[in-house]
Amino acid sequence: MKKILALIMALCMVLSLCAIASADAEEEYNISVILKTTASEYWGYVQAGAMAYMEEHPNVTVTVTGPSSETAFDEQQNMIETALNDADVDAYIIAPLQSDTVVNLIAGQEKPIIAVDTNITVDGELAPEVLAFVGTGNEEAAKLGGEAAYKLAEERGWETIECVEIEGVQGDPTNEARKAGYKAGVEEAGGTFLDESYPANAVADQAVTCMEAIVQAHPDGIAIVCANNDDMAAAAARIVAGNDAFKDTVFLGFDGTQGACNSILAGEETMSVAQQPYEMGYKAVEAAVAALSGEELDPFIDSGAGIVDPDNAQERLDQLKGYLGETDEAAETEEAEEAEAAK
């Protein structure tokens, strides 16, 4: 009888171990991430965040692809089609170059899909196949920037605090959201957001032309010039360098890239609304894994935003370099020299 009981117990243990092994196998996930491109600083941070999640979770395999540029529409379409036809892929994370095209590609897809950075929508609503959008709340982030710019303009002694914006692509949802946020931040703080149009199509060269027009319209200077991105803000600041009427103007950009940090440290751009692309990539993979585990997702997952200014620009720059595995050669040289001198 004891032998029979021992056999039964042994069999139960074997079955239990098999069940655990089977459960572990089911928890291994293969996630395909298709970005707008892998050939830019910004998307390098998104990729780094996605890969960081994989490094922390051995049961998750993340594959990141992206076209050669953000205008290589056909290239991204082919990448998405290839991933959708791969039976080994369990979930998809997509940053669409053309939302309408992606909507058609994913129609009827039953595996989890997460949109990252740019939403995938139908008539302004999340496409039915997309479980969540992970990205920046552009309006709220820009509002944060508007408030910070007003405060600094006040500290710099501006009695009348007015703001103009150098816009990105007119009609683009991201541009319109940022403009609305800047306006709300400045006006709720007590300033005036002027109804003047300076469209620059998100290009630095055109921002220079816009800034020249702003100088003509406001020869005595203006408290705040905000821009849809950092390149435009830095270009606008450079064009009025040496113009005393604009020496205390706050030049506010958006993105918080390495270029922005360097511009702020050089005394050109004043501050930037920093997106968090690393967190964007990490949270997108985290959301895909949660969906595969049966969890219900919030339709919008905010990756966060912050303000970069002269006080924290170096810290932000070092952080961004770290995400990409870059090193500060000057700092390394100084450390080496100190070590040598200590011998």
C-alpha cells in the first residue's frame, strides 16, 4: 500500500512539474516592434527602451525594425506585412508613418497591437484592432512648457508677457495639440498668446524666416517664442543673437533631444518640453506583455514629459547618451588623467 501511495505521489509531482513547465513555455512571448525609422536619435531611444524591457525579462523576445527614413512609406508597409504574416510573432508594436495605411493592413488582426508615439485611428478613435496607444500627451506636455516659459519670462523682468508660436505643419494633429497646450499654459499663467501665424513646417530654415517676421512685428522684443520642435526654437534663437530687444526672450522648444540640450547649454534655446521616448519604448512592450497575459489596458498610456532648462540640461544629455551607449569622451579623458595623477 505504501509503495502504491509513493508511486501516486511521485506521479503527481511529475504531472505538477510538467504543468509548471508548460505554463512557463506559454509565458514566452515574441514581440515585433516596427518604428517610423531606426536611423534617428529619437527613434534610437524608443528602440533602447524596448530592448531594455527584453533584457529585464528573459521570457520576452523583442525584434525592432524600421525603414531607412520617415518618408519610406512603402518600406514600412512591407515590414508590417511581413510581421503580420509571421506566425511566430505574438504581438505587434507599431509607430505608423501613415495611419490610414496601417488601419487597412491590420484590419481583422486578432493578436495584440499597440500603437507607439503616433496613434492608429479611424475617424479620430482608436482602431478596433489596437488595444492601446503609448505616447506623449502633447497638449498637456505643451501646457507644462507654456507655464514654465511664463514663469521664467516673469523672472527675467518682462512686465507684459506675450507669446507667439513658430508652428510645425498646419493641420497636423500633433502640431495643433502642442499649439493648444502652449496657449493654455501661457494664458492660464496670466500671459497672452497672440493670434499670429508663423508656419514653418517643422523645418529650421523656415523657422529662421518666421523669426525674421517676428522681429519686424515686434521690434521691441517679445517675452516668449515657442516652437513645435527644438530645431526651430534653436534656429529662431540664433537669428536674434546680439539683438538686445530679444536678449531676455524665452525660446521654448519641444522634444528634449541631445541637440536641444547642447543648444540650451550653449545659451541658444532657453528650454524644451522633453518627451520620454525611452519610456515610450519600454512601456509599449510592457503593455503588449500585459495584453498577452490577459490584462485589460487603458486606451492611452502616457509616457510622460518634463522640462529641460539650463539647470538640468547636462543631466538630461548624459542620460540620453547613456540610453544609446554613448560616452562623454571629455569626461573619460578627465577621469583617466585624474587616475594617472593619483598614481
